Amino acid sequence: MPSISDACVIADAVTVRFGATEVLRGLSLQAECGKVTALLGPNGAGKTTFLRCCTGLLAPTSGTVRVLGERPGTSEVAARVGLMPQSTGAWSGIKAMELLSYLSTLYAHPLSVDALIERLGIGPYAQIPYRRLSGGQQQTVNLAGALVGRPELVFLDEPTSGLDPHARRSSWDLVRELRCAGVAVVLTTHAMDEAAALADEVVIVDQGRVAVCGTVAALTADGTSLEDVFLRHTHAEAGR
């Protein structure tokens, strides 16, 4: 794991409860600045809940989270962080171009919306309402929304879900470009090949705790695949 001085995300004994259900159970991890950290785990393991804690959308029941050295959700941190959620129902009536133009006004030094639309291939559907876009097109717009503010750190929740192979590989290239530019990326995925291709550090979460973490090379040093490591350290879907 990175040293504290190198970490842009530090979670210490984070617990989240919804009523009697404990989703995160003392989760502790770090994500390094300028690196790609892949968060893997079965459905219900707590990955999305953890990202919500990191972006200030949810307060932990106990434990602490620090993002870029600060408490998540403050205006100072929000201006430096991007989030690509799994779904954004609140955006359903707005056109892609209008959405990205609006989001760009929330930041002091945003990326060019036109350039971002061209880079991600959004142009053909930029004037179509979000709700009428295909799942893959929505995912691409979500990604653009996470990047328009020039974040130092971006959280991507299953960024390639629903994408065709061409769009998926294009997204991989973009993640690599972000890392080369010094942007830290924390992403969740169910795709082992995606984690293996992109991640500097893999964190496997199971039942609300970190089960194992390390580089892909270290985790698979015994000759097993990353999928085998995943299956060995996790349980079946928790039904959440």
C-alpha cells in the first residue's frame, strides 16, 4: 500500500450501517496519487457505498475518510474531484451538450466541452435527451461529466458497464491518459481483464472489508489468474 504521504484517499476503519444492515465493516484502504486503484468485489460488497463516502454523498457511521487530505464533500475538495456514478436519473430530461455545458460552469478552469465531446465521440448524440440515450451512450456522458472539471482525483463506478468492445477499449485508453497526466483514478469493476490492464493497485473487498490487496503481479505471483484470486477471497453475491 502507498505511504500516507503518497495517498490521495485514506479510509480508516470505515463502517456504514443502514438500519440493522452493516454494509461496510471497518474497511481500511489507501489509494495513491497519480495511480489507478481498482476496487473489486461481488455485488453487495460495499464498493459503491465506499465511493459515496469518498465523495461526501454519505457519512460513515464510524471511522474516517480523507480525500486529498481533507474531509469529503467540502467545496474545496469537490472542486478537485470527479465522480462517474453508475446511474444519474436526475439528468434524464437534459441533453448531453446542455448537461456538460452546465457542469463546466461549476468549475473555475473546466475542460473545453467541445473538445471533450469530440474526444469521447459524443457529438452524434450531443443534442439527444439523456433518457433517450443507450446505456453505453449514457455511460460515456457520465464519464465526460466526471472529467469536465479537470479533477485531480476521479472516482469511476463501473465505467465500462454496457459499453461495446470499441468504446470499452477507448475508455481504457482515456484512463491511461489520465494517469499519465497525474490524475488519480479509483474505479470499481467486475471485469478482471479491465483491472489487470489498468490497475497499479487492486483492492478486493468482500462483505464490507478489504479481503486482499496488492499489484496484479503480486496477487497472481503463484501463477493463478486475477479471477482465481477474486474467487478465493470473496463470497457469492450478498443479495444487495
